[in-house]
Amino acid sequence: MAYILAIRTLELIKIDSLLKDKRLQLLFIGVFLPSFTLWLALGVIWWIDAIKSDCNANDSFAFFGVLFISILRFVLFFVIVVFLIKDRRFLKKYHDLNEGELHDSVENINMERLHRDLRRALDFESMEVNSNDNDLDQQLLERQKGLSRDKLKQIPVIRASERPLILNQSCAVCLNDFSQRDKVKELNLCKHCFHERCIDSWLRRARECPLCKRSAIADELLLARDGAN
């Protein structure tokens, strides 16, 4: 009976769990094997004595007492083993759960750090773009600041017939051909000629010649040189 109970106990607790858990190893080696061996030896000795001699009531009582104690010890051993196995499974599940939560926490921290770095990079790039846009706008505004009315009056007005070479050409602003009666303005520095209305409209928004991009009048050229120096 004790042997059958021991075999069933080993089948239920699984050998692999027994080999992996040090507490089960200690319980099996330190409690189960010595108890099983001791009670098996006592049972064999008692059985041999019982066969050789006549059984009486006291002997029967002693036999059942030993059997009861043996069964009780094996049941206790079985309960302890089952408890340890469940405890081991719980600890393993808890450990796996903690590892999963830790992994999720690390992933969340990395994602937050990535988002924070990305936002910083985008903000920095936006600041650079805004700075470049501001510089470009400033340059455009400076270029768009044309000549005043007094400056425009300093450019002499002549007839196109006074410059015969331009009669076969067209105005670079409006692209219409010059005629002899057209009023034109000749820029002081580059000597390019344009219709009066065309060049006045142009120079109100810019200070350079539409063709060569030189300063329209000498005063502007001197101011540009002074600014460069």
C-alpha cells in the first residue's frame, strides 16, 4: 500500500519539477526517501515476524497502527509537495508578469524619449526655417524699397529719337518697341533706356536696372559702396 502511494505521488508531482526545485529535492531526499526506507524495512521485519509467530490482537493493533502512521506521513508528504509545486508555478507566473511589465515600462520610456527628441528636433528645424524666412523677407523688403519720387525726377527724360540705336529695340520692362516720339529715361550709370512709365514703375519697387542690376543712379551706388566699407 505504501509503495503504491509513493508511486502515485511521484507521478503527480512530475519528475522535471522535482529536479528543478531545490526545496522539492531537499524534501524528497531528506524526508521522503528516509521515511519510505525506514517504514518499508520495519514493515518487512514485522511481516516476517507475523508469519513465523501466531498473530494476536495486540499484533494486529500494532500492524494497523504502523500502517496508519505510514499512510499519514505519505499523505502529509504529498500535500506538502503539491503546495510547493503550486507555489513554484505562482512565483514563476509572477516573475514572468513582472518581466512583461518591466519590458512594457522600458518600451514606454523609450517611446516617450523618442517623441520628446523628435519634438525638439522639429521645433529646432522650425526655428531655423522661421529664421531663414525672416532673413529672406528682410532681403526682399530691402530690395522692394524703391526710389523716392525725388530720386525718380533726377533721371532725365528724353525722346527716343535722341537715341537712334534704341529705335530698333524694345523696352525690357513692357517688351514694346520704341518709337521716335516715346518718352524714355536713360539710367545714369549703365545708360540703358526704358519707357518713362515703365522704368518709373519698376524703380518704385527696386533700385537696380532691370537688365544689368546695377544701381539706377549714382547716389545709390555711392551708398552701396559706403555700406560695403
